[in-house]
Amino acid sequence: DGGITQSPKYLFRKEGQNVTLSCEQNLNHDAMYWYRQDPGQGLRLIYYSQIVNDFQKGDIAEGYSVSREKKESFPLTVTSAQKNPTAFYLCASSIAGIPYEQYFGPGTRLTVT
Amino acid sequence: SQKIEQNSEALNIQEGKTATLTCNYTNYSPAYLQWYRQDPGRGPVFLLLIRENEKEKRKERLKVTFDTTLKQSLFHITASQPADSATYLCAGYSSASKIIFGSGTRLSIRP
């Protein structure tokens, strides 16, 4: 899993609650990404950030929010507006610019009931 | 819409044989394709990258091809081992579409 940590590994929440997933990297990478993975589907990009204090929406940003206050950290908040939040969430990082190689964290499995 | 498609059916082969996985892309032209390995409950691990102007890339027992005419990449594992059992993801990058991932193909190598 390289130098990226995600916590916790498993997370359970009640519907209607916001929840924040942690992602930290010590690879000195400028770019960081959040993906969602559902059974039988490819990874879908939620948000990405190429530099501190800047981030862009990916393909499925609705119901999610992020911040990038430090180079090492890129937390993801799953808000109550996300209609189907139960999924496996993956954080990744790469050098800035074109992501020739992404390093992924171990993932957080979020279950909302 | 732009897609990366991989065979959703699991591939089961005998140890020692060559495993071949297919990745097809539609409605866009990726500048490069990546292959990742993912074990259950874990994050993907990067294996290989091949650019659109490259025909073939090798790394140890792995070989990747890129055919822009067929819009396809093939991923080969030679002398397969049970430890190669995993899900393999294909991803394509273009400056317009960024990275698009396929859903992966599960590979099982039986002893």
C-alpha cells in the first residue's frame, strides 16, 4: 500500500450523518485522488487535487466534499446528501501533472444503514 | 460515452500456463493504458504502463500490448502461479477524460 494510509478500515454510520474519511501520504506527492469502488464496477473518481488549497470535482462529486490544507492530507467527507454512500473508498496519490502511476491506500469500507 | 471494458467473467487457468486478459476502450483515445493488480479488500497496485505509440511492454513475467487499431490492450502473465490470483484492472488516460478504470477481471490460477 505504499506510503498512503487510510483510516479507519471499516466505518459504520447511520443514514443522515456526515462522515469524514482520512487519507495521509508521506510520498511527497502533489496530486491526490478519491475514488469510489462498487461491486462489479470500475473505480469512479470523486475529487482530485493537484496542489494544496486547490481541488476539482471528478465524475461523481455530488454529496461529497474535500479539503486540501496540507500536502500530506486529503480528507473526504461523505455528506447526508449522498444518496447511496455505502461503498469501498480508495485514496491515491501521484506526482503532479499526468498521473503515470498512482499509489493507492488500503481503502475504507463505509456502510451506511 | 467513454468506456474501458474488461471481461467481467473470471478467468481460471492451470498453473504454468499463460494468462491473457483483455481491455477494450470505446469512444476515446487514451494516451496511455495502465494495468493494476487488486487483491480482495485492498487498494490496487500499479503494474505496468504502455503508451499509445508503444506496441509492447515487458516486466519480468508480465507483458502488455497496445493496439490502437483494435482499440485494445492485452495483458499476459507467463508461467502463471497461484500467487498471481487477483483482480486485474485496466485504466486509460487522456488529457480530456483523465483516468477511466475498467471494472476488472478476476484471475484464478489453480495448482
